[in-house]
Amino acid sequence: MSEFSADFQRILDEELGNYSARALAELAAAIQKQGLVFSEELLQSLRSEVIAASARHVASMGIAFAEYGRIRDMKGTNRSKAPPIEEIEAYVKKVGIDKFPYVPGYGFKSRPVGLGRTINRIAWGIARARLRDNSQVRPRPWFAKTFYSSLNRFIDAVTTRYAAQTGQHIAASIRL
């Protein structure tokens, strides 16, 4: 492999690593801006993986996060029936009942007797509200626009460094 090729691999690896870190920071900021940090599960699930450039100058990067994060980003998801109560109850347990000031059927000041009953009422209230509110998931765009708009900055950074490196190699070969 020539020195020229090694320089291009190094540039690609460096820029892809920089872009990966920048993209994760931008996505985390977009998640917070859209208010998707109630349990912070989505924010904590953001991961990236960078695979270094090969001999053919092919590098790859992957970004992973919890699947429900992409659903929150999509438009036009309709519900025709209530979400599973068991899943909502698990969510309420995970978040904690102190995050829900209102218990359906009891109001703001009183709570039903027993933790299980409180969790069940909150879960049913969430499920009924989902159905009542036009059975639409309100999209909160955080991924698509943020990620795909950042690709141009990555492409510009790589091509700028490639052009500079090519100029150096051409200048070095002319001096001979």
C-alpha cells in the first residue's frame, strides 16, 4: 500500500471518528430538545460503532438506539386499539408513581390504597388518553432531520482534507 493510500485511510478514519462523536452529541441534544427524556432510556441507549477504512477506502459507521425512538420520530402512526396495559404498568413502575401527580378516579390529592392499584389506574389512564387523542402518535422529530442534515458537513470535511492531501502529494511528486 502506498503512502498516498495510507494517508487517505487515515483521513477517512479520523473524520469518521469525529463525525460519529458529533452525530451522537447532536442526536442527544435533539432528544432533549424534543422532551423525550422522561425516563432517559432513549438518551442512554444511543451508541455508535466505527469500522476503520479497508484497503479499498471503505469505512462504516453505525448508530444504534432503542427502537421506540425511531417510532417517536415517524409521522402517521395510528392506533386502532389501546396499547398493552402490562407494558404501560411496567413503564409506570420504572419511572415511579411520583412522576404522575394525577391518578384517574382519585384526583390530585388522594391516592388509591395499594401501590398496585395506583399503578394500574395510571396505566389505564394513559391507555385511554392515547385512544381518546385521535389515536395518533404525536411525532417528535429528532433523528431523521438531525442525522441526515449532518451528513453534508461530514462529506465536506472529508473532501476538503482529501483535496489538501492530494495537493501535497502532487506537489511532492513535481519537486522531483
